Amino acid sequence: MKHPRFIDMSKCIACGTCAEKCPKKVDDPFNENMGKRKAIYVDYAQAVPLKYSINKDECLYFKKGKCRACEKFCPTGAINYEDKEEKVVLQAGAVILSTGFKTFNPSTFPTYQYASFENVVTSLEYERILSATGPYQGHLVRPSDYKEPQKIGWLQCVGSRDINRCDHPYCSSVCCMYAVKEAMISKEHADYDLDAAIFFMDMRTYGKDFEKYYERAKEHGIRFVRARLHTLEEDPETKDIKVRYADEKGEIQVETFDMMVLSVGMETPAELVETAKTLGIGLDTDNFAATGVFTPVETSRKGIYVCGAFSGPKDIPQSVTEASSAAAGAGLLLSSARNTLTKEKHIPEERNIIGERPRIGIFICQCGINIGGIVNVPSVRDYAATLPYVEYATDSLYTCSQDSQETMAKIINEKGLNRVVVAACTPKTHEPLFQETLVDAGLNKYVFEMTNIRNQCSWVHKDSPEMATAKAKDLVRMAAAKVSLMEPLKETELEVDQRALVVGGGIAGMVAAKTLSSQGYQVYLVEQTGSLGGNALLLSKTWRGDDVQSRLSELISSVESDKNIEIYKDTKLTNVEGFVGNFKTTLNDQNVIEHGIAVIATGGKEYIPNEYLYGKDPRVVTHLELDKMFLAGDQRLKDVKNAVFIQCVGSRVPERPYCSRVCCTHSVKSAINLKENNPDTNVYVLYRDIRTYGQREELYKEARNRGVIFIRYSLEERPVVENINGRISVRIKDHILQQGIAIDPDLVVLASGIIPQDNEALAQMFKLSVNEDGFFMEAHAKLRPVDFATEGVFLAGMAHYPKPIEESIAQAQAAVSRAVTLLARKKVMVSGTVAQANPVMCSSCSVCIDICPYSAPSFIKQGPFTGKAEINPALCKGCGLCVASCRSGALNLKGFGTDQIMAMINEI
Amino acid sequence: MIEYTAIIRDTAKKLLKDGKVDVFIGYKKGTVPMMNEPVVISDPEKVDTLHWDSLCGLNLCNYLTKRKDKIGIIANGCNSRNIVTHILENQISREQLYIVGIPCTGVIDHRAVLRAVGNKEVLDVQEQGDKFTVSGNGFSETFDKAKFLRTNCAVCTHRNPVIYDEMVASPVKEQEGVDPFEDVKKIEAMDPEKKWGFFTKMIERCLRCYACRNSCPLCYCPTCFVDESKPQWVGKSIDPTDTMTFHIMRAYHCAGRCTDCGACERVCPVGIPMRQFTKKLNKDALEYFSWEAGLNPDARPPLDVYKPDDYNDFVK
Amino acid sequence: MSDWEPKITTFLCHWCSYGAADLAGVSRLQYPHNFRVIRVPCSGRVSPKFILAAFRHGADGVWVSG
Amino acid sequence: MLKGLLEHIGIEPGRLNFSWISSAEATKFVDVAQQVAASVKALGPARYLIKKRAEVA
């Protein structure tokens, strides 16, 4: 069912006049109703497509039958009050649900007084307060009196880990980290010494580089208080918030805050529960879409996939990963139909303009009154016509409209123009449109320059039309100067080798290989050991209770019997040449394989402890060794009287300042298994923060219900494990009791962390980067979690960061999905805006090679210019960093050439 | 000082004879006193031309650029740091080099000496320990070397080579308590107008002869920016703006790379103290990036790499 | 001199500040008109040459924003 | 570093400005624009390093 917008999308140019004239102010839901917007609106300034719509429930015309102000003022006649709800039927081979979550609404709970105290806000409201586009334009002020808060508190786990008040037993996974982030940003925002305190139960900064951020937050003076607040009171005069809590020593503390932020958790909205019923997909007890550890994005109904927080609370990178993963699932179903619905476009042959004297056409847009109302467009046009090489200058009401485009193409041909300037809105949105017109008119798309006289001129200098006109003239002159130096640029086409290389034969690598193969691609799978399976070979059960070994052997045999997958065991890579679409990889047996893309899934390994008597006493084992005992059905486990788990062994320590993410869940699950084996076994878990994120929290609860005892320790006072006359003694200081405890266990399980493989050599071969901890670094921590900055290479599994099986699988599928976007195209076009080296001028100083984030420059290996730099256009992103850093002036950036920019500078 | 000469000759001879190096780069006595010249020796029998005293003021690293053969070279503190920079910047490889390290006690400022003798023609100079005697027609004067050091040597804190295969003598004590940036700080304290006045006056005499550029081991580009023609944005004449642009860019190209060897000032025919440009950059490199050029053979200069935690207080 | 208006050569990164400038326009935020914007693919493209060239051509100010 | 050097030779600190603004930070853009304009305006017309037009060959 498509809701009516009451706006003709093809006509709306998002000039904003309608919203300016609309008399009806309504609460702005994007700003959590803290600000106002009009009844005709765009959701937010960066919305895509940037088109307005009318809120029918608020619009005066719809409510009272008169007004129609927007219709009257709309310069393009885009308003259509007759727009109707439309039933759209789509034929689809697969469905992906990415419907998200809603934040928990704390208003019904008297503890938080959210509904009645003005200065108690939810974390999402607080995000909007911090935002430049938020209700207070990014000024950090509190709602009651717009005063800058001196003291802000965050209250964690509101609507999470709580079955008494909200029935959400799960952890919402993201709140600890966003609270730390909000506190840090607030500190940065405030130019005074802001007191920021976070009240928490367990600090769950388990993601990649999160722990370091947490440590940094502590250094920045953010207070972390382990306490659950039981009362919030408001000072009726000042509207300050008074809180009481028991600190770690059990003493009652009273503090007053200017603002209190509730770190609200995630939940599935009720209407989504209904949708799930309609779709016939299963939900779990927490109302999240039910998925499996080995099928992380598949719902219970075949063909319907899920990604993001609808299948459980998760953060951005995990959601993005799952999105790609779900796309891989859908793509698999649809792979036979690939490219069957594409249409081909006719493109006229490009006119060769090399050697021609520039003949510039300047097209100036009035954008209705948006530009024309401020800037004197006719005078800019007349001025433009006087500029050197300008053959033709015109203006139109809307240069971007369909008919203007046709006219432009006609004029280009009639006047024999070979350079075009458009002075209008922003090239960020409209450059491609005009470039297409150029191409349609037989010109190269790079002999074009767009200058922005709307967003960066008329709109922002409303009060000084003369100055705005002068500025517009300058901008047009600069653009004309630049465009006269523009040359047609070639976009090179590169064939993409349809074969794939997967490095690493663990779960992630095998899933990647299998997924690629199912989509019809040939795969080389390289594993450095003699067998497939990786770390999963050592695991007994997943946290959801699946038997790892049976699933693993199924996977291994399906990979081994797959005709599309060629497996190289006991093999390592020794050299990689080439680039996206055309890699040539040499293996240690001198075999050379050619492939278009590569997936790096080299995994991680268990940290071998040297602490806590490990290796000196057979009763001290790591948790993988305990799994081995479970797998072997070791009888000794039944007889254990006292078992002690020690968490964070090798993790969250100065040498390895990251959290290994999986150990808490692993230990809790193992603790439960021990209890299942023998309920009389006393099980103690010595921990720093229990990080059973998401629905894993429910395991933590189960463990406590089964009588597992959790004792917290701090980094400063780590447990002491000693052998006293053949007995193992574990001593620890209990923070709650504030006294020492001694346990005599007959089994000590070390939750030893996950460390990266030695990735250095591989990183060098593929020109990838690793972070300080030795894990591979993705292209963007949030938005490109499986891509590398190096194109054509993708990342999956624990080589990226420690993670459980379901996340490794999702990431492997996601990596494939991303890889297929390249493979499916069969060819890659290389942008014309790339750097170019002039070897004669090169001094071989290698600055470009060191400074380029994409490894595009290299030294020529043979021929007369051996040792001089060259740029691989396939790798170059056109940022120009190398060009600016080249002392010798040997580099230039096509499309943003030194001469072109100099020409612009000269015209100012 | 002088005693190094014999060791240098012996070493060079041995290296050339054994075929360990194809050429040996050192200094020889200049045709004019106080102006020692670089020399490249390939014949082991000619090593006696080699010479070392406190008047070896040019940077030998300049002669290494892009050589393909095996080279023996002598290097004191600053020269050795330039060799490190050369290796980092791919101008020569470590394997090609046999570096004979010289613990340096500073180079004498020939201009200061001339001033001290009233610009009379000096016909001979002899060095004895920490003193030296200059003589000419009808005069002979002995000075303390320490008082006649070049200004860069006077504040040098890296007298010993940072990279070498052998040393001609044990390291000398590094100077302590010197402030390399005293002069920079003085200028920093001026207001913009004074500063501009100071620098415009300073380069007024510049002939655009590019001796400073050519004597600098860092300036090895095939085409210098001042000679670029597409676009030609810096004029080639002695227009004050063009001259200033040249000096700013020349200095900036040395940012994070300059070892303050002083060769540029030594060769300037009109005596422009152009180290005032580069020293400011050296000071900032030290303050912002804890960086001194050529000390670490494994690290690129700070402006060649980007780190998220780079100094960025100037950014709004 | 009170009616004198400087010209400020401005280099804006296409992906960052240029977008912010566009957004400022969308939000109709008003600011001084002294800037003459040169769009660059990345503020890293701005070499010292450009800054010197801008001053040489009489720019009263230069603003580089990534 | 360049800024330091230019200031060292007498280009006034307010003349050359750097900033980092993300594409969502319209208000920051405006704030910085105002600061930059004000600081340049306060300095008056540029005096140094200008190549005289007539001399451009």
C-alpha cells in the first residue's frame, strides 16, 4: 500500500518554498517532537530523494478545506491534493525485512519520571539535542530552560535486562557504547568542564575498538558509576534532577544533575509483530525474528530474509553486515534471473574536441525564485557572455527540467559547444544529470563544470542581493576559467575475472566459498593447515545449544564435494599482483591463480595464557580445552566439585586493550553445561563485566538461576591462583562484600582471549591495513564493515575481530554479497578523475606511494622510466593527496588539475 | 680533527682496493683556503687527495642521489641524517653505501673569519686542536674554533653520525644546553608587520641563482617547481613576490626533512641566512610531531604519512 | 575602510564541507558572502602551491575545509 | 606547518584558516564561515605576498 505524498515527485525540486509558506506548524518527529516543522515537509535535510510531502492529518486544507498556500507558491505546480492511496503489487523472488526497531518508551514507569520531568530525556532525544540539525541547532542546552547543563547523568539499561518492569530480558547491545559516545561528544561540545556520569550495571564495550574508546572516556574524566538508580526527584524550582543510589561499597550517595539521559533499549514495534504474522515468519520469545546461528539472516519462511535489529538488538556495523548477508541470500535465490530485467541505453558517439579552441556554453538556472529572486540572473548571464571563450550564455527558469535538458543538447550541437558550465544548485545532486545531457549531445562528460549559485549563494545571502550577484559572477567566471582547461577524460573499462579467492578455511572462509559457488562462481579456497574447519573444530555447542561439530562436518563435506570450489590445503600465499578484477596470486607451491576478487577470512586464534598456573597444572585449562573435554565426554567433568572460570584472560589488559567479545557468553554457556552435567558442582565465574550482549543475556540469567556464582574483580586486583600443597587455591576480593574470598577448585577454566593471526605478510601482499591489535582494518568501521579500502578485497570472520559463529557467517555472506556486486558487472569502469604521473618529472622520492591510502601509485618496473612513479587508475580514487604532496610536480589530477585550480584561483 | 684525514685515506684506499666500493666520496682541500671541496675518488692510488678539517662545509649526500654504483662516503652527524633521508626517499639504497662516520665538532664559518681579519685575503689556514690560525700577506692570527663555528654547528645536537659502517674515532660528546631555536623564537615574538619586514629585507639581495637549492641534498627533483611551465605560477625574475614564493616553497619542501646542515647558507653568494625559513619548520616538526629529520631509518617524515592523531590544533 | 569586503579563497572538500555548505543553503542559514569556493575532491588536494598562489593573487584570506 | 611558516614570515594568523566539517554540520559550517570572515575582515586587505598585476608577464 503506497501512501499518498500529495506531491508530484517528478515536479518537486525541493526548493522549500512550500514549507516556508505553509502556515501550519507541527511537532517534528525526526527531532523526537522536540522541534517544529511544517505540515508540508521533508523528513530531514539529507533525505533521499529530497522531495516534499504533505502530512494529511495536519494540513489545514485537508482538515478545514482551505489554505492551499503551498499550491499557490509552488513554482513547479507539484502539489496534487488529489493524490490517492495506491495499492502496488510487486513480483519478487525474495523478500528482505530490514524494518528495524523502536526505542523503548519509558513513560509508563514511575521510576524514571520521564513523562513528568522535563530534564529527563531519552538517549535518542539527546542525540537530536547534540545534532546540528536538531531542535537546538546543536547547542547543548537542556529542555526546561535552555540552560547549558553543567552535569549530565546517563542511566543505562532502561528497557533492557529487566523483566520486572518491561519484560525485556535481553540486553540491547548498543546502549553502553552510545552512552559513552554521547558523553564524549558532550564533553567536546561543552567549552566548560562538563561533569558526565554514566550509571551502569556492566559496561558492555565489546565491539571493535570500543574498549579503547571506553578507556579514553575514563581518561577524559567521564565518570562510570556502577549503580542502579532507584529514585529520581525533580527540584520544582530549578528542574534539576536529584538521584539517590548505593555506590559499590553499599553507601547511599545523593547527587544533583541538570539533565538525566535514559539509555533506552530496543524493541520490536507492535505493528511489526503483526506484519510478521501476515508474512508467516516465526518470532522468538522477545518478539525478534527467529533466526539460527548457522543461518543468521534466514527467517523461518524460505525466501524471506531479515537483517538489522528486527532479528535482535545490534549496532550499525552488524546491521550493515547482515544487510549484505541478506542480499547474498536473496541473490542466491535470484542468481538465475540475474541481468534479465536490464535495459540498454543508446549513447551517441563522442565528438572529438581535442585541438579545438574552447567554445564554452554557460547555462544559468533561476531555480524559480530560488536563485532568480536574489541573484540578478540576467546580469550574470550578460556578464558570462563577455568572458573569454564563451560562445553562448543563457538562463532558464529550471535548467534541470526535462525540456531544458533537451534544449541544452540542441544548443550544444547547434553552436558547436565543446565546454559547458551550469550555474545552478549543487553538483552533489545534479552534476550527473547534466553530464548525461552532455553525453547525449555527443560530448565527453568531463568537459563540464557546475557552479553552485543556489545552496552556496542565493540561499545564504538573502539580505544582500547585490553581493550575491557579484559572488555569482565571480563563481561563473571561475567555472569558465576552469572549464576552458578541461579535457575529455577517458573512463577505462576493465574486465573482471569471474573467479574468486578465499583465504582461510574456517567457518567464515568456507561459508564465503560455498556462497560464491552457489551463485555460480568458481572459487579457490586456500587453507594454511591440513584441514578445513578452523577454530570451530574445537567448539562443542553454540550459545543457542546447536551441536557445532555436526553442523561443521556437514559444511566441510559440502565444500569438499563442491565442483566449483578448488581447495588448497597446507598452502600459503607468497605473492599477490594486480588489482580489482585482475589479481594474480602465487602460492607457496609456485601455483599461480588468477582471480577477480578475494575474501580474507584468516580467522584468529586462542591466546595461550602464561598466567594463573596455566601450563603448570593440568587442572587449569582454557575454555577451548574445556570444550574438548565436553566433546570427548570426559567423565572427570561429572566429578568436579568446584569449578572457577576466570574471565578476560589476555583481554582488556594493557598489552591487549580489546575485549574478545565471545568469552563471557562462552564461559556462561560452559558454566551451565557443567551445572547440567552435575547440578552439585559449585561454579564460580570471576569477571570484570559480564558482556552477554543481546539475547545472550538470557543465558546469563539462566546461569544465575542455576546457581552459578558470579564474582567481580578489577584489573588492579586480579584473582590469584596458587598451588598450595597440591591444592589449587584461588583468592579474589569480592567487591560487594568488600572482603577476600578463597576457593579451592578442582577445575580452573581460563576464558582466554582471541588474538589475531600473523596478518602482516598478507596485509602487505594485498595492501591492506591492520589495526594496532593486529586485526584487519575494514574500509569504514560502521558503513563498510566487510570491504577493505583496497578494492576487490573483502573481509570476513575473526580476521576482522573476535566474533561468534553467527556473526562470522553473516560477515562471510556479506563479503560475498559485496564481491558479487563487482563480479556480476563483469566489467568495472574507472573514473576519469584520477591522478596521472609524468615520469619525466618524477624524482622517485616515494612520497606518493607512502601517502596514498589506496596503494594506487607504484614504481614502474621496466622500460625507460624504471623506478619512476605511475598511478594505477583502477585503484585511484581521485582524492589528489599524492598530487598535493608531490614536490616534483610530477603528478596531476585529471578533472581537478593544477592548471585548472590555479586558473580558478587567478579569477578570484 | 686533522688526524681524521689519515684514517679516512687509509680506509678509502682499503675499500677501493678490496673492491668493496667503486668510488669514495669525501672532501679535498679547496683551491681557495677555507673552501674545501667535495671529491669523488675511484683510483685507490689517489686517496691522498682526501682531506678533513673543520672547513668541510658542503653536504656530501648531495652527490649520492640516484647513483647506481657502490659508494664509500664520509659522514658527520648532519650528513649522515641526510643519508638516512636519502635512503628513505629512495634516492640511494643502504646496500650501496659504506659509510665512514665522523664525529664532528663543528664547521668554521669562513665568513666570520674573513670579517675577523678585516676581509684581508687569507692564503693559508691551519688547524691545531680547538684553535686555528689563518695567515696571509703580512698577517697571521689564531682564533678559538668554538667562537667561529657556523651558526648551525654552534647549536648542533647531533654531531655524531646516526648511521655508519665504521667510525674514524669514538663519538664526541653532544652539546648540551644549547637552544637550537633561540633565533626562531625571537622572530616568533615579532608582530606580523615586523616579521614581514624582516624576511623581505632578508631576501632582498637574492639573485635567484638557486645555489641554495643546488647545494641541498633534499632538492633532487628533475624539475623544480619554479621551473614548471604548466602552469607557470612563479615568475623567474627577482620580483620580490616571486622571490619570496620561491623561498617559502623551497623551505616548505624541506619540512620534516631538513637536517640544518647549513650548506644553503654557506653557498649563498650574497649571504642570505635562509635557514630562518627552514628552522621554523624544524622547530614546528619537533613540537608537533616530535620529529627531527634523518634520525630514524624506519620512519617517513611526518608530512609523508597521515596519522589520525597528527597535530591538528590549527584546524577549526 | 568600513565598507571594505574581503575576498576569501575557499577550498571545500566535495564530500565534507561542500556538503555542509549545501546543507547550510538548504537550511537557509545566512553567512557572509566573502567566500569564493573552489570545490576539490578532498582537502588533501590543496597543495601549499594553491595557498601561496591564492595570496599572490591578492586573496585577503584562504580557508581550507575538509 | 605551512601555516606556521607563513605566519612566521608575517602573514597574519587570521588569514589562513583550516577546518574540518562533516557534510551534516551545516551550523558548524556557518559558524566557522562567520569566524573566518570576521578574522579576515578585522585584518583588513591583504598586504603581503601579492603579485602586482602589472608585473605578471
